[in-house]
Amino acid sequence: MVRSAHPRRQGLRKFFSTFPDGWPGVGLLLLRVAVASNAIGQGLCALLRPNGTAPAAWALGLLAILAGLVFLAGILTPIAGFVLTFGFLSQGVALFLPADASKHGCAFAALNLAAMSLALALLGPGAFSVDARLFGRLEIVIPDGRRPPR
């Protein structure tokens, strides 16, 4: 929320911090593609796993695929980002818990994806997203001439 200098005015509420375009926007798009493709891949792995017939595995797999697709398109990016952050964070912690050191590399990858998801949720999707079209910058044109009071 942006604070107003005037004590009686309410501040402007913003859903996203910015919608950068140009190279910063391309960078945010690449980060969204990287995180979303990993989420979709993890969801597909959960659905195609031999023991993936459990209802919880199906639900988590479908949630990962849905959140990944939403994140990829840049729709409600903060919400999808927080969902993916929680999913990758829990996956990373679960892979660290066993004493099997061979899975620790996968845990670090999941924790890195959690950090990227959280960063994107806090930064916003960038100009190349559906959110930018729905909630992006608007141009307000104020006419040059003044009208006389009535």
C-alpha cells in the first residue's frame, strides 16, 4: 500500500508491485517458465508414478499441474506463486529428512524452486502476462484546457 501525504486520503492499493517490460520483463517471463515447467513436470510425475493411484497423489499432482499452468500464463501470480512455494518447500524438506544423501541434490533443487516461486510472487509477473493485461498500467489523459466554473 502506498501512503498518501494527505491525512484523510486513503492510500492506493495495488495487487502487484510493478509490471516491468523490456529485458526485466523477459527475465520475469523466463523465471515463470522455469518454475512452471518444473511444477508441471512434478505434477505429471506424481500422476504417472506406479503408486500414484492414491487420491492424495492425484490431488497433489493435479494441483501442481494447475498451479504451474496458471503461473506460466501469469494469472493471479502471487497466489499461484505462494502455492508453488509451499509445494516446493515441502518437497525439499521431505527429501532432506531421509538419511539417503543421494536425494539431497533434489532437495536443493526443490528449495531453489521454492525461492524462485516466492520471489516471483513478491515481484509480480511482469509485462508479458495475463495479469499485466488485467491489472496493468493505465494511461489517464487529462485535457489541457480548463473549463470555467458553472
